[in-house]
Amino acid sequence: MKINLKQCLIAALLVMGAHTANAQQATDTINLTLDECLRIALNENPTIKVADMEIERVDYSKKETIAQLFPDISFAGSYSRTIKKQTMSMNGQSIQIGSENSYSLGFSASMPIISVQLWKSLKLSDDQILINVEKARESRLSLINQVENAYYGLLYAQDALKVIEENKNRAQLNAEIYRKKFENGTASEYDVLRAEVQVKNVEPTILDMKNTINQAKLQLKLLMGMDMAHNIKIVGQLSDYQEDMYKKVLDTNVSLDNNTSLRTLDLQTQTLKNALSVQQAAWYPTLALTANYNWMALTNGGLFKDMKWNPYSTVGLAVSIPIFQGGKRYYKQKQAEISYREMSWQRDNLQNALKLQVQSQFDNIQKSVSQIETNKAGVAQAVKANQIMEKSFRIGAASYLDLRDSENALMSAQLAYYQSIYGWLTAQSQLSYLLGDKNLDQYKPETAN
């Protein structure tokens, strides 16, 4: 067989490229704590950026309303050509009056002096800014809750994978023992096959868990607004959070003062109150200052023949007194009054619903705390039982099925322990979201001195 030098070089380059890519991927792995994930998400997530842009948009809307208090100045020009002049008859004689060409140029200005409805509408702009600020805060709190749940879910999947892989390692060790016994003639082929089947039975669960970890990482990167090509690794494990468990339970304040839904509803109620004031102000008269400065030219014949511009100017006051609009203002005011009264009932209903949710999450936290302690004791008992069964199996006092049952019981106890910690963390995160007690300033990007 002839060796193709070109093919060998290509193969060598591919191998080198693969090694370089693997080394680069390992180098580019980003280790992240929960706080780092939250800081990245709160500064890079598109939802947060959109919420901040909405605040900026409403601020411009307020400036638009304020601009109506300043003079409105405009420039206008016109030209008209007379097709047939007006005719005036007097004492049997007819006289045509007017000019063939009429030109007009000038400035006009107006400024409101008294406009109660306009003044009241400024408060509506302020209210809308506050509502958008609160909505932006709600977006941040919701994102924190989502990131925490994704982070805790990834931790649980990683811990669960370790537990399942340890179970597989035990099954492999047992299979190897039976293989050696079979080779020595002290075990049957059936025992070997049964032990190897136990190893194969665990592998699909490991593959599913690895897929769950990959999906959880993608979800976390999506929430952080991070490029999906980046390789991330989160720091820590679920058991690290158990140390602060009791302190967090004791320090929990279930006040709804900072709940974002209630605060938004209160701001909306204030907005409706101010909207009612705007409708009531529609009954008041308005006063505006007007001014004009114009130039006019009247000519006959050609378009630009004998043009002579004559200026004239006026200053005046314009008063508008609303009298009758068919009940339009009255019915608008009644609608605003009903909407304002509805908000008190909505707030009571929302507050009761939130209290129920808070109590439910608090009950879940207390239940999870009890489960953690119970499951932790269960893991210790399962470890001890497995150790006893291993010794019994080595001396022939227990069967392989007994040993495998103890190993599976240990795996179940460990998974239940991690599941209870995960349940406590997610309940704590949900409660924190309901209470709105997160300090968002701690996640702002650090600025250089």
C-alpha cells in the first residue's frame, strides 16, 4: 500500500486542530457563582434593557407635555391668484375691487397662560414614569427568580449525576468481582450477566441527566443574555446552602410592602385619581396669549411685478369657555370615577391572593427544612446499611440482590436529600420574589475609580 504524503499532512493538521480546539475550549470555560450569574443577567438580559428603554421613552413623553407650556411659534406663507375679481355696484356703476396677486408671509405665536387640564396632565406623565420604573424593578425581580431557579436546577442535576455515577461505579465494581469469580470458577455466568445488566440499566439515566444538565446550562445562558457558544461551569453544590438555612428562615419578613404587584397597582390607582382630575379640569376655561407678525403684498399683472411688502402685527388674548358638548365631558368624568373606585376592590383581592401565596411558600420552606433534616439522617442510615451489606456480601452472608438493593436505597436517599434542598431553595426564591425584598443595587456593574 502506498502512503499518500498529502493525506498524512491533512490528517496531522486535523489532529492538531482538534487538540487546539479542545485546549481553547478548556481555556474559555467560565466559572460562575450565583451572584455573578445574577449580575450578568441584570446587565445583559434584553428584557431588562427594554424595560429601561421604556422609562426613557416615558420621560420623553413627559418632556413633550411640558413643551406645550412654552410658546408655539410657526412661520407660514401663502399665494393666491384672483381668477375673477369681486364687483361692487353703486349708483348704477360697477367697480371691480381687489388685486390679481396676493402674497402673505409671517410668524404666528401662541402660549397658554391658564390651562388647568394641561397642568393636571403633567402629573399623569410623572405617574407613568413611576409605573415604568416599578415595572422595570418587577422585571429585575422576576429575572432574579428565574436565574436562581435555573442555577439551583443545574446544581441539583449535577449533584444527581454524581450520585447516579457513584451507583454505576458500585455496579461496575460488583460486575468486575463476579467476572473474576467466574474466571476462577466460583461464580456462574448468570451471576456475571446479571451484574453487567445492572450496569447497563443505569446508563440511560446518566445520559438523561447529562442532557438535563446541558439544557439547564442553555437556559441559564439565555437568561444571562450570553452567547450560547460560551462554555460555563457553575461553582458549588446544593449542600453548601444548608449552612444558612435556619438563619434565613428566622430572618424572613413576610411584609408585602415591597411587593411589586401591589406597588404597581397603587401607582395605577394614583394615575386614575389624577386622570379624574384631568377630566374635571375639562370644565375650566383656558386663556392663551397670541401674537402675529406678517407681511402682505398685493399686485396686478405679472407674478412678481410691482411687489411691495407691507408689514402688520397683532397681539391678543384668546379665551375658551366650555359650555356644552352633548354630555361628553360628564360621561368621561363618570368613567374615570368608576375606574378609580374599581381599583380599591382589585387591591383587596390582589392583597388576599398574595397573602395566600406567601403563606404557601412559607409553608413549603418549613416543610423543606424538615425534609432536609430527615433526608440527611436517612442518607447517614443508608450509608451505614450499605457498608454492613458490603461486608456481609464479601463473607457470603448476603446475596447480590441484597447488596444491590442497599446500593439503590443509598442512591434514592441521596437524591431525596438533594431534592429537598432544591425544593427549599426554589421556595425561598419564590418567596423573595413575592416580597420584593432583593437589594438590586448590589448587582449593578462595578465602576472604576
